[in-house]
Amino acid sequence: MEWSIADSSPRYSVKLRDTDGTLTLTDLQSDGNEQPIPNISIRRDEQAGRLLVEVDGSARFAHAARVGDSWWIHMNGRIHVLHGHQPGSASADADEGGLSALMPGTILEVLVKEGQRVREGQTLLVMEAMKMEHRILAPKAGEVLAVNFAAGDRVDMGATLVKLGD
């Protein structure tokens, strides 16, 4: 998965390691070029929607909310919007119909099967990431073309979980 910040043109790809619910940045690239890896770790806080972000040993709280394929992150009095893109795509719409994991995790429950018709907003599967349950919802009504993982499977960030068609 590639990311851009707000409407800026550089694309970033990151790799994270999950160790007991703490995500650590292990690789950072910008437009395909390796970048120095800042010392960043992220873990879930006890308050819903709040994360504890540690940058170079300095801890701070961040509030995160997902809207479509974007994450709105409020930290240090500023709002940052991260947009998810499939690798190599020109826009976020390039992989329309594919629902990707935005972070590494484990599939807890698969609620649909190939060929099934679903309605917009229907829960397709439940995934655990950072010790939180995330419900993956259908962004539109359609037919399930592929379910790529089963309950218990580990998934990497950017993995296509479910493919939807019309």
C-alpha cells in the first residue's frame, strides 16, 4: 500500500512490525527511494480512537478516524490526512472494488463468500489489528468476486482482503 499526505504528490510506502500490539516502522520509501527510518512506534491507548505515538522517545497522543480509504489523524493540534493508494496507481480509485488491509493484522471472522450479493455498509469480515477489532464494510452494493483470506490468517498491510464487483 502506498500513502500520500493530503493532496501532496509524493507517494510513501511503509513496512511495519507488530510486536505485542506495538507497531514499529521498519522501512520507509518515498516514490520508490529509501528514506532514513525515524524512530517511531504506535500502540493503542485505553481510550477508543486514541493512539500513543512515540517519536524518538517522546510520547504523544493521536486521535485517528478512518473515512473511506483515508485516515484523519489529529496530533499536536494539527490534522493530517493520509490517503491510501494501491502500489503504482495514479489515484485511490485505481483499484476500485478491492478492499485492502490498512495495517497488518489477523482475520477473526469472514462473513461473506464468493458469489454472494452484499449491500452497501454490510460487514464483510472482521480483522484484529493493534489489539482492536476492525469491521471491513462494503463501500457499495455488489457481488463478492473473491475472498482472499480465512479466519485465523495473518495479513500484511496492503493485502487485498475482499474483491467486490457490480
